[in-house]
Amino acid sequence: MSVSTLSIGLTALASVVAATSSLWVENAPTHVRPYAIEHYAPAQAVAVGAQIYRFPVTGASSGGKFSLISTASYASSALGVLPHTHEAHYENFFCYKGRFQLWAQGEEQSSQAARLLTVGDYGAVPKNTTHTYQILDPDTEMTGVIAPGGFEKLFFFLADSNYSSPLDTPFVPLASNDSAGSGSSASVISALKDYDVYAQLAFEPRRDLVNGSAPASGWHTEASVAVNDSQTPFFVAKDYGTKYLNNGSFYQLVQPFVQPTQAGDANFTEGTVTISRLSSPKKQAALPNITLPDHMALEVLEGAIMLEMTGQTIQLIGGDVAFIPEGTPFRYWSQVAFTKFLYIGAGRDTLDQRLIRNATSWDYAVFPTS
């Protein structure tokens, strides 16, 4: 066999291996590549007090653009973390399951705001915002998005232990939880500054919430309006925010949380997309590829999404996360009646911005009937 023939054979073999290797991984890769990770997969899980942190997207796997962190726990009478600020990171809280209370006070605000977040609610914590939270329900899960990426290093530093379960149990079931992991010694508080965490020990979380809100603001009764700057914290109740309907190959209902105006130099967008079923094989075959100039991740909230990239098609269900690197052609659709996913896009030319450009304003939480 000639050298050239051997080279061609090895190249073909490498192509076959690449085409057949699975997108599914158990832990976020240490470099940028397309991948998907199941809900409650190990995902480098660690325990901090009673809270279990998983890291489906890390600074390493996103090239430093953003991290996606899942926090699972049962209810606690204590704060989940010490009140603190970040000078370099923009933090986003989304309630995937259960309930938690979130407090936030921006640098220019004279008083703090607080919200009781239930499933689908969102809270934005820009840089230099004092914030903390408390987990309130027996089975609660928060999805946190932090930009830029790499914030997970804090939790590796704070971790009491690594966490694993043969059954992928979300967290350790215990009778009570009066210390959620928020307490820290003076030496730890000092060391937190190395992770862009600045303790605000004088901050007293207000407890005068009315209908889940303080100050009173029509939480879950009136439209949630995002701010027009990147310094003020804000909250969006599920389905009460701005909505756009894109009617292309199928209906796509976009509900943005953070757009470029709110993100500022954190340089990302986040929100949800709800899509209708695409049941026709002909329509599926005709779907165009999407190629974005920066990285993107999505987490399935309801239903199931079909995702095609790198010559592979996979199905993601509730809690599963996929990461799509810049320049990677991909397509997605749903084979079930109602699918909703959380998206995170680095940069400005993101999936939601493209969908919104070809959409109209919409007043409802679901797409049309026909």
C-alpha cells in the first residue's frame, strides 16, 4: 500500500469516526466543540452545603463567553448565598422548578427590590448589584447564566465535596435545611474577591413582599417591562414580558429577557422561544441551516426539540442542554405539540435577534391555532 493510499484511508476513517461520535457528553468539554448534556448528568457536580451545582456550560466549553449553572436543592430557612456584588460578571436567574426568592439592589438604587420567582420567572442582576436568594420549595432548581464565562471556579473553590449519584438524584434528600451553605469565615470572605465576589454583610433582605413582590409592582398581574440600561436589575414574570411571533417554517414565539441594551459590555442575549410542531417530513427536509457568528446554548423547558448539527440529529427533552459553537450550521424543530426552550446567545447577532427581525409583536403566551 502506498503512503498516499494509506493517508487517504486514515482521513476517511477519521471522517467516519467524527461523523459517528456522539454529541452527548457527561461533563462539559474542556474546549469549544458541539455537544449536548442530559439533565442531571454528572456535569462536574459539586455540593455547597445542601445545594448541588452542575455546570452544563463552562468558561472552557464556551471559550470564555458564558457559563450555564444549574442549582438544585430543597427548601431552606437560610439565604442560599451571602449578599454580594460582582464587578465583572452579569448574573441571570431563571426558575426552572419550584420557587425561590431573589433580592437585588443596583448601585444607583436607593432601595432594594425583591421577587418571589416561580416556574418560568426571570431576574437580571447586572454588575455592581447587591443580591442574594433563598430557596423556598422542597424541589427547586435554578438555571443561572453568568457572562463572561468561568464563574464556576467559585463553586469549585467553595465546594464541600464532589457530588455523584448512581440514580442521578437531583440533590441529597434530607429532613431539614437550616444552613444552605451561605455562611463563610472571614478568611473565605476575603478569598472570594479573587472570584469577583464582594460580600455585602450589611445588606438586610427585605421581607415585606406583597403578592410576591417588593416594592409592589403588579408581579404576575401586569406586564413586566425590561429596563433600557445595563446597570439596573429587573425581573420578568413568565409570559408577562414582551413577545414576538415569527411565522417561518413553523411558529416561533420569542420572549426576550435580556437584549443588547440590557446586556451592555457583557455582550449576550437570553430569553425563551416556544415553537409549534413540524410534522411534515417535507417541511423538515426543507428547513434551512442556521449559522451564527458566536456561540449559543439552549435548555429545553417543555416538550422536546430535535436538533441537527455536525451530521447528527438528537432529541433533547426537559432540562437537557445543547451547546452550538460559532460557525456551526444547525437546524431545530419539534415533533410534539408544544416545545419551549431557554436560549443564551453570545454577541449581538444571536438567534433571538434574527427571529425578532422577521417577527411581529404578539400579545399571547401561545402561538395561533392555525
